[in-house]
Amino acid sequence: MKANSINYIAPEIISTADGSKTLWLKELNETYHSKHGALQESLHVFIENGLKHCLNSGKRDLRIFELGFGTGLNVFLTLKECMQNEGINVEIHSIEKYPVIPETVMKMEYGLLDSLAPWKDFFREIIEASWNEKVVLHGNFELKKISADFFEADMNSEFYDLIFFDAFGARAQSEMWTDQAFGICAKMIKRGGVLVTYASKGSARRALENAGFRVEKLPGPPGKREMMRAVFL
């Protein structure tokens, strides 16, 4: 897909409680991360309870699917963890129907945060990486950003070990929290694979269970009481 065929958007940049930034999409009145802390939320939900959970179980070669590339923060944090741990190999595919203009994302300045500054050049590489092409960002880290509609994309079956489910909330994107959406996830993930999301709504839990996942509720990030981690049986 040519770059000029991608529908880029330009949400407004806002600050969150932990000093990191997120984006606000006025049309949906929706933020890309929690206002209580964008960095804290991504670390808690997707790194601590997703990536590290899989690594602690002994897995060293991980194929990850992310629903919602957004600002690239989850990918950036995953790359950082990968570079800090020898013997880990990660291939991550991240889908986004409406990518954000790269210049807007660079203004998020995640690479200037104290805890991420040593890896700031990699954040630029993530944002500037071509869409719909595999890119090796480090010897043991491969990224493919996919510009497509999740419901129309042709994804591999039983391919992924871990899914970062980071769609907008049900108020803004109700179609993403349904039996259909989680049914697609069930086809993509391996048996024993893990899905993590910041959400904990009962309807989403039931949809996950209907798709064949065993769901557990965990303490949520700042500002949210619970989150969910689900294992595909």
C-alpha cells in the first residue's frame, strides 16, 4: 500500500497525570490512553501483565499482535524490554485503521521521558517505519505496521502468542468488544496464547469467554479498578 493511500488523522495532544502525553480525538471525545497516566497504563497492562507474564512462563520467541498501533507507545515499550533481555526474539504486528500523522506522534516525545531516553532513536524508527512492510529494528525485534480494518484484514491463523487488545472503549467503538471481534482473535492466537486489555466490562468478558478464552480480572492501572487477562483454551 502506498503511503499516500493511507488515511492519516491528526488528534490533539494532551498531557496525562504521570507526565507523559496522549492524544484526544475530538470527534469521538476519546483519548488514546488513560488521562491518569499514558505511560503507566501501557506499562501496567501490556508490559507487566502481558509481555512479562509470557516471558516469566519461559517463552523466549514471541509473536505479538497489537490491535491499535495508536501512538506506538506499546511497541516502543516492547522493544525496550526486548533489548534489555538477552535471548528474547519478538515479532510484532500492529494494526491501525486510521494512523496518526507521524509528525503528530513525534511530538508525543516519549523518547524524552527519563525512563525511555536511552532508546529515543528507536522511537523515531518505529514511527517512521513504512506501513505494511516488515522492518527489523534490532537483531531480535521485527515490526510490521498494518494499515487496515481489523475486520477485513487477512490475518494468520493460530500464529500469535500474545495479543495487545488496545482498541478504543465500547462507548466509541462498540463493534470491537463483541463476539465477532474476539472470535477473530481466537482464530489468530495459539492454544495457550494470552490476550490482555485495559477493559474489564462484563459484556467484554462474556464475549471473550464465548470465543473460548478463560478470563481473569487483575488490578487495573492508576484510575482503573480492574483489567483483564485471558488465555485461549
